[in-house]
Amino acid sequence: MRKWLKENDIPIKTLSLLVAILLWFYVMDSQDPDMTQPFYDVEVQYTGLSNLSDAGLIITEGNTATVDIRITGKLSDLLGFSRTDIRATVDVSSITVPGEYERTYLVTLTNNRLTYTRVTQRVTFTVDRVATRSIPVQIAIQGEPAEGYVLGGHSLTPEAVTVEGPEQVLAQIDHAAAVYDVSGATSSVNTVLDYTLVNEAGDPIDMTFITLEQPTVDFELQVHQSGEIPLTVDIVPYGYITDDMIDCHIEPESIRISGDPEVVSTTNQINLGSISIRQLLEDNVTELTMPIILPNGVTTDSEYSYATITISFKNLRQMVVNTTSEQFADISPYTYAETGLSLVFMGTDEELSLLTAEDVLITPVYNPDNLEVGENTVSVTVSTGDRQVTLIGSYTLTIIVPEELPTDPDLPTDPDNPDGNETVPDDPGTTANPDDPGALE
């Protein structure tokens, strides 16, 4: 060990270091030379900000300005002196209008034995007016709901938010952007969302000087169940024409609806209403339109608001039967103006092939008390016996009432009134009116 110390001159080097340290302390203690030390990036502090705020103004650029300063003084004073011992201030209390300003800053040192030199001569900063603005909120809905569900309407509350900040910054704001991911949703949404202020390009706005009156918005989104629902109609049979003899085609056959899951899940059809086969035959139509009326609580994006129903008959045809007055029911003492009627029947080939005019009985429907002298048009009923055919259309006959009804020679003569003059019987309920055909046998 001693050999190594001796070979490397360790004792001599150690002694030289001690002598140098002692010499430095001697010089410092006796000489204390003047020195200059630079300080970089000294933060500028603004005073009078309350006056600026009262004027509705704010510093938007240069509010974090820094300056470079050189400090000169005795070495002993500079020892331990740091950037925190330097205060650079700019008074803004006299500023009353927006604009760009350049001001000299005031330097204050904690050690008054030191002096300073400004390397950065002046501070540049921008003052803007504080304003408020109503910003519309836009929602971006991402993703898709679960299969079998569709999105309904949505709402934001409020639809616009009030923000406060520098006019120049507010002018850059296009809208407040909120985002909601609806992936896999099976029920409606009611939640609170944050939002971001963005410019026209969609880039976020610097929020340093922005104050939000309401940092969130309430978001409601309707999620509806959807389904393909068939359209149906009720067929009202007529005569011997039954449901199994009719083909009914509906266009569209179904529509897709969406709405309250409780309604959609229990809706297995949409009934358009009833179709009277009798009315179709009387109107001689086989195609008609009917409105599609949705259940409460559902909507549709279908292009159809009406359905077209086409009716056709299976194994049925029509046939005309020409009747004569022999097929008219006896209405003596009245007569018919017509000598026959042409009737249209519908049925199968088998039934129609058996039908003849002799199978038909035409009976007028009337009240004798309502008949007047002359021609009276009345409706009729038609029967065809055992033939299973259906009459198509409505028919009438004309009953002719003469001015004087013929006297029945078989009627007995009243011995108390041999001339046939009207008498008033003791019982007023048996009064006979010879002019009333309904009172005659």
C-alpha cells in the first residue's frame, strides 16, 4: 500500500489540493471580486390584473412571458443568489382596450447590493375582451344497437351551452361536440355527457381562457325494437261464397315497424279492416286500397301508407238467368210493370249448370200501407230453392196500384149496408178504409 501511494504521488497531490483550497479562501476573504451572472427565463408577473378584469379584458398571449437578466455584484453576494430572488413585473392596470402591447418591465432584487442589466428589454403581450357566446351542441352517435333494434329520436338538454372567454377564441368555436357509443344497446338511454369545444375542422379549442357555464349535457336516446309484421284483412263472406273460395293478395305483404319493445313484441299482425264480398261484387271491383294504420307507440320507415288488396275467386263463375213474370210472387190485386228480370248469379260450374229460371222465385218487399196509386218501385228478395248459388247485385220491381181496386164477388154483402157505403162500427179498432188496399182481403 505504501509503495502504491509513493509510486502515484498521492501525498503530494493531496497536499497541493489543500493548499489551493486555503489560497481560494484567502483570496475570497481578502479580495471579494465583482462578478456578473446571467439568469435566463425569469418569469414575468403582471400586476393590476383586477383592474384589467373589471374592464372586461384578459391577457391571452404573453401571459407566461419570460425575460433574461444579468446580475452584477460581489462574489459573496452572488453566492446562493437564484432566479427566485428576481422579480420581473409589468403593470397592466392602465389598459382599457384590447390590443397588442409592448411594455418595459420592472426588476426587483431581494439583495439591494446587487445590480441588474436587462438582456430582454421589453415584454410583448396581447389583451383581448372577455365575451360570452351560446354554442350549439352536436352529438355523434357511434356503433349500432343490438340486432332487432333500431335507434329512435334523441334529445340534448341544453341544446346550446354558454361559454365565456376571449372574443378571438370564441370566434373560432364552431360547436360543442359530444359522443355516445350505442353498440349493443337494447333499451333507451338517459345519461350525462361531457363535450369538447371544436372549430369548423373538428379540432379542439384551447380551453386555457374558456369558462363553461355547464360542463355537461343531458342526453336521451330512444332505442326501439323492430320487426317485420304481416298485413291482414278480414273477409266478410256472402251467400254461398266462403273464405276458402277466395284468394286475397296484399301488397305489401308486410312492413317493418319499430317502437316500444312492449308493443312491437306483442304485435303479430296489422289488420287493415274488413272487406265485404257482397260490396265488391255489387261494385264490380276486385282491387281496392286500404290505409295502413299503425298501433300506438310504433313507427315505420316503409314507403307504403296504403296497401293494395286484390281479390280473386277460386272455381267460381257468374251466370245470367233471364226470368219472366212467372217467377214473380203473386201480389194481387196489384200488377207488375216488368215482364221479367235478368239476374246474375255466382257459383260453381256444378251448381250453375243445374240452375234454371224455374228454380227462381222473386218476391217484392213492400208494405201495402205505403203504396200509392200508380207505379211504386220496391226491392226484391230472390230465392233459388236448393241451388247453392249467390245472387250478385240488388234488384227492384215496379208495383202498379190502380185507382180503384176490383171488387171480389165472393165477399158477402153486409145486410146493414147493402149499398156498400162506409160505416162507422161500434168498435173504432175495426174501422175499414175501402181506399186502403191493405185493409182488403
